[in-house]
Amino acid sequence: MPKVASPAPRADWAKRPLPSRMNITLVRGVSGPPAKYCIVEIMGAIQNKLEGPVSDELTLVRAAKQGDDSAFEELVRRYDRNVFRIAQHITQNREDAEDVVQEAFLKAYGNLQKFQEQSKFYTWLVRIAVNEALMKLRRKKPERTVSLDEDIKTEDDSLPREIADWSPNPEQQYTQAELREILSKTIQGLPPGFRTVFVLRDVEGLSTEETAAALELSVPAVKSRLLRARLQLRERLGRFFQKRENGHLNRGDVNRGDGNQ
Amino acid sequence: MKCSEFLHELTNYLDGVIDENTKVELENHLSWCHNCYVVCDTTKKTIEIYRDSQLYELPEDLRGKLRSAIMAKCQQHKKRGPQSV
């Protein structure tokens, strides 16, 4: 039986006021849905972290193709942080991530003429970076083949076992350093294929189609991995963020290190 | 709608890519199923926490070093020709 933290009676629960974060949607003037159902619009508001319009990107790419290195440098400047973040999420190692950033941009530079301009340059770059990062991981963990196609399990394996609610703003109960430790260890525990999809979709804000293109996966495969990644992370984070029965935060031991299972 | 069906649609729901009828069914389910509400809400929080976490930010000094190294290697590549990558 799933553990449920003191469920409110249905009628009362339905009338419960919204957490403040949800109210943002109303301020944004989204029409239609009652306040209780604003999750979709909130999620829709997730924007990717890229800067600058795509057309500008294409101008830079074309200039770089013509041999303008300052244009290529501008592309590096624009995307290096994204590539680093993706690489470290996949490799879970800072030095490896630094290597991946260099290798990915160098590879992009060397193969720029082959870039067909049918996708965004950034999607193409991410594809190169993901491949480089996975190669690093394979070299480090040769005993375990790292592939994006792994981890296909039965349909029910992602059903939540732990359903207790979290305390409000649980991340604020930890220092920035503790929180980063928790988030890092938690995502480390996910199979590479899952955390790659999660970081591209939910951290970097690529669309499902872009993620599928970058990883050479089908759209349904991306969706399936994303759902499982999200649910697994949610369940693991629950150890740190759950409410206790007395309403206080269940402060998990940050240093317990049980993200690595 | 059963909880498993709700869960199946959760990612589409959170991403706002479901048709109106399914959305009505999901929200009807959410309005009475506390467990699914909690799963939906905490999953949303999970995404937000990671997205806003600034985990693995590239420090500016390291960023500068990496960019210099990349551009230097690009120059070498240019001199040596396209076979060097």
C-alpha cells in the first residue's frame, strides 16, 4: 500500500488554496481554466535557457562556414554553458564535462560544412556533445554498456510507490550547497539514458522532437523515458522533501549518498 | 479514468500537449484523487527544482579558459586541414 501523508477530505482538499507558485499563471492572464488546474500553463511557461533568436544563430553558422572564426566563437559563447551542463549531467564528472565541451565544439567546427541547416545548430551540437559524453562514460564504465536504448522495462515499473506530499518550498529548507548535493546525487542514481532525456527536456528546455532528434530516438521513446525519469527523480527527492506527519520537513541525510544505487 | 491511465498521460499533461477531452478527464481525476494530485504536483516541483537549480553552472574563469582552448584548437585544425578532427 502506498504511504499517504494525512490526506485531506476530498471536499476540503478541492477547496484548498493554491500554493503561491501556482498563482503565477493567473497573473500571466491565461484564460479559461479554474485556478486549481493551472499546472499545464505553468509547465507551458518553462522556457529553454538559450539566448538569442534562431535566425541570428543561422547567420552566425553561415558566417562560420565561410571561415569567420569570430562567428564560431560567438556560437561557443552562446552554447558553452548548455553543453557543459548537459555533459556533466551525463558524465557526472567535472573534468570529463570540460573535455566534452572542448571536443564537441571542435568536432562541430571540423564538421560545420556537413551541417545541413535542417535542424537548429544547437540541436546538432547537442547531438555531438551527447555522443562525446556517452563515449566518456563508456570508457569509464566498460563493464556496463552505456546506451540510450537500455533500460526498457515493463510498463508498471514506474508506478509510484511513495505518494507522501512534500512540505511547501522544500528546497528552501536546505542551503544552496546541500541542495546541489541532493540534486546531484539524486540524478546520478538514474540510468544515463533517463538522465540524458531529463536534462535535455526539462533542464535545457529542448522540445520532445528536438530531444528525439538529438538522441536519435523516437518521440514515444523520449516520452516514455521522460516520464520514468521524472517519476524516479520525484520519488528519490521525496526522501529529502517529504512532510512528516507533524507537518515538519523530513530532512533526509544529505550525505547518506543513496542516490547511487 | 484509473490512476494508471492518469500516470500514463502525466508527461503529456505537464507538457500541455493533450487534447481537450483527455485534459478534462485528467482534471476530473485530479479533482478527487489525492494521490494522483500529489504525484502530479511533486513531479512538477521536481522539474522546477532541477530547472532552477543552477546545478553544474560553468564558472566564468573556467569558461574563458575553455573558450580559449577551443578556439586555439580550431586554429590548429584550420592549419592542418580537415583530416585532423
